[in-house]
Amino acid sequence: MLKMSDMKIEDTVILWDCSRSMVRAHKKTSRLRVAQKIIAHFIETKLSIDPKDSISVVIFGSRTKKLTDFSNYPDDLKESLKKFEIMGKTKLDDGIAFALQLLVKQIQKIGGKIYRIFVVTDISKYKLSDRLKKMAKLANGLGIFIDICQIGGKPVEEDKNVLKKIAKATRAEYAFFLNMKALIRGVEGFASKKITQESEDYFDPNKEKKIPKLITEVSVDLRRPSINEIREMMKSKVDYKCQICYQNQCPVCKSPFYACGRFCPSCGRPIHLHCASMWAERSDFPEKNVFRCPFCYFLLKIPKSVQKLMSVTGGQSIKIMDNEDLAGRPVKMVRIPDEEIVDIDDACSYCNTIFSPGEKVYQCNACNSYYHERCLSEMYNELKACRVCGGKIT
């Protein structure tokens, strides 16, 4: 039996899948609510075993968001679970990349602990991309365990189970649950301490050749302002200033912050997209769209189209362009047939809530984002443009 004196302190990032599929029913409730309940149980159990452990909660879907920094206060952590959002389709690789960066910062601070990622998802089929393989290799090299708890969905054949392969590659555990009682017991098992021969030390010179370098696959996108943030900025209630040029107006495209501004998803600092592009150009990374946040050193990336346009124009005044270079161009909102609404595997890009039968739903013909009719009307009155791609609604 493991003695308290033999226990290593653990830092754990909980990765909570808040994608559209998690809204599906699981018994009498949704998988999302089941996940919320068992994550709260994980927090209580883990911190009752060792109050010195720390936990951070991150939600992911089509984008990634940190709900709370590392903490060992269970009430605060459980309270943060109420701040979840529905986030479109699942992007597991972005979620893991975000979690790895959080843990690398912890490793650099202290070291000598055990570092874990606990994924709660309903993914049944997912492509094992090269990026995921590299991140699993990186996690293993850093001694980071990626435990995965699958709720519902369909069982997958052993050789096609991507989640199990990721867990196995990082010497961690994978489990699939349909029964609530079994799920509770399983989560208690996940919350228990990892037993290792010795803790990993990132700064051990003998390990230098074994650990893969921090690769650009773990870089994450700058966060776009939410519609509420844009509304406040347009009403001049908030005056964000880029933390690189210290101005509200972008010095490159001459646009106000609500048009060109982004935020670091880790520390929340405001940065102009084009200022970030110029900062990235001076970075040491081979990929010139990758850079570190000047303040928290989180590894970030900007759309390659923006970087390319900046290099072509020499940094002269240019229009705001997004991933698909659609900003400012005419787009149309197409009505989705009523019978197809139940098949939409995404949330409204304006209010972030799901669609119900009987509602009128529209889709941008340029970026394929969906909107409730009422949300589309409000967005048109405020922005006259698509919230996601920036295309001018005609």
C-alpha cells in the first residue's frame, strides 16, 4: 500500500469535452451534465487523497478555454464548472496541445512532481493525426500521463481506438463507460495517485536527448473576441490596447481593436493580429506564424494567410483577413431546411447554444457557421457581418 510519505504531488489538467455531441442524451440526462458531475467527483476525490495536489480545468470543442488556473480549493474548482460553453465540433488535438503547455509551465516552475491530463469525452471515432502522434510522444518524453474517460458513444475496435492508443503511448489509462455506477467507481480510480519509480525531471541533463523539443504542434490560436466583448468595445465601454504597440488602433490595418484584436488564451492579454504577425516574424521558430506570448510565454500561432499577406504587402495598410481571407467580402446567410436541423452537429456562433426543432436556422455560405434567426438579426444590426469569418452580410 502506498504511504502518504511516498506520494508525489500531482498537477492535473482536466480536459472537459464541451462539443456539440456531448449534449446528446445519456440515460435521463445529457452526457455534458454527466461529465460535469463526474468531474466534480474527480476533484473531490483527488483533493481528499492529497490536498497538496493542484488541478486546472479546461474545456474544449471547436476552440479551447481555460476555466480556472491550477488550484487545490475544491469549492472554487467545482464552481468553475458552471462556466462551461457549448463549443461546436471536437478538436481533441487543440485541447491536448493547450493542456501540455499549461503543464510545461508547471514543470519549468518547480519540477519533481507528477503531471497528468484527464480527458473526459464521448468521442467514439477520431483520426490519429500526425499532430496527435507527436503530442503523445512529447507527453511521454516529459513524463505526462494522458488518462482518458469515454462516456457513452459506441465501443471501437481495439486497433481503431485512438483514445486508447493515446493513453497507452503515455503509460496512462483508458476506460469506456455506459453505466453511471461503474463510471463513478472508475473516476475514483482515475483520481488515485500514479505509482512511478521516480518523478520525471525536465531539467535533468541526462534526459536531454530523450525528450523531444517543444514542437510547434502544441501552439494554439489567439482567441477571437466574443460577441459580448465586441458589443462592449463598439459602444466604447471598454478600451482595449494591444500589449505590443500599446494602441487601440492597429498600426498596420488602421482598424479598431474589435476588428483586428485578439487575446492570448492563457493570460488574456490583448494583442492586434498584425502586431502578433510582426512579432512572430522576429521569432526563432522555423514556422514564421508561431511565436510566444510576450508576457506568459504561451506558444501561439496566427493564420498563415495573415502572415503571407503581411510579407507580400511589406506591412503596409491592409484589410483584416481571417483564416479563409473572407473578412469584408460579401456573404449570404442560407436558410437550413427544417428537417436538417436535427442533424446539425454544432452550436450557434452568436449565442453558443444548440438548435432545437422548430427554430429557424441560417448558415453562412462562406465559413459554414450556423445562427439562430434571432441571433442573425441582432448580429446584423450590430456588425452587419458574419461573427466568424467577418464577411459582409448581403
